[in-house]
Amino acid sequence: MGGDGQQFSCGTGPLEKRLGSSGQVAGLSARLAAGRHVAIMMPGEDRVPAGERRDLVLALHGLYTDAGRPSTRAAAKSISGNSDLPAPVSRETLGLLLNGRSVPDWPRLESVVRYLAATSVRRRDVAREVMRFHDLWCADRDTAASESGVRLPHPGGGPSGPCRSARCHRRRA
């Protein structure tokens, strides 16, 4: 039962369809009801097909895993409370990003990358990760723009300095 006296159903709703067996759903429902953190898993190719977006989300999940798969609430609080990072990030934005549903503007993605790289158990080079993710972000952005037929303006620099991505410079020319 939930905290308000309602029972958790193990029917055939969207959660059951994604997870499969009702035993898995019951376990997840119990963890959620107890307020325990549930890590966001890498979405399958049915949700994020092969391409630029999947490459970005896959790389992000590598950082997320190396950082101990923090809850979106804890990560968003740490990012938003750090004035050294370019932009605040909500837990909703983090969830959408980790699920591959949307990719935020560069300052928000940069904040996520900097936070995850800095908290990684592998002690990743933060600057190198930022450049790698900027290239991935530009590739995803180019694909989204070409699919929609809209030419997006170059994002230019940000709090961390001017854009130095070869991909962005080729696109601007």
C-alpha cells in the first residue's frame, strides 16, 4: 500500500509494459513507495534509435554510471547550487536527458557533464569530457535541424569560453 492508503496496481499499465513481469513492477513500486532512489537505465534502441542522439545518451550514461547513478533530485540540487557551473538544471530536465527524450541547451548539458565528470570514480578529465560532449551535442543538434528543415543559429560561446568545436566551425562556414 502507498502512504495514502492506496494500493499499487500490478496490472498492464505503461510501467508494466516497459518492465515486463508483475514481480519486477511490484519490486519497483515498493522501492518507489519507500522513497528509495531508482537509477535511470539506458533506453533501448526502440526508444532512442541508432544515431547522433543515441551516441550522446550512451556517452552520458557512461558518465552517469561512473558517478554512481545519482538521483536526478540530488544531481539537480548539486548542479543548481553550484555557481561555478554555467546553468542550473531541474530534475525533470535530467530525467528527460537520461531517457533520451530531449537534449537541453548547451549551458545546461555542460553543467550536467561537468558535475558527472567531477563526481566520477574514474576521475575523468573534466575539460576533455566537456569538449567531447560539445561535439556530441553539436552532432545531435545538426541532425535535429536537418530533420526539421530549420537552420539553427550557432550557439557561440558561453560562460566557459568561446566554442572551439571543429564540427561547429565547419557548420558555420
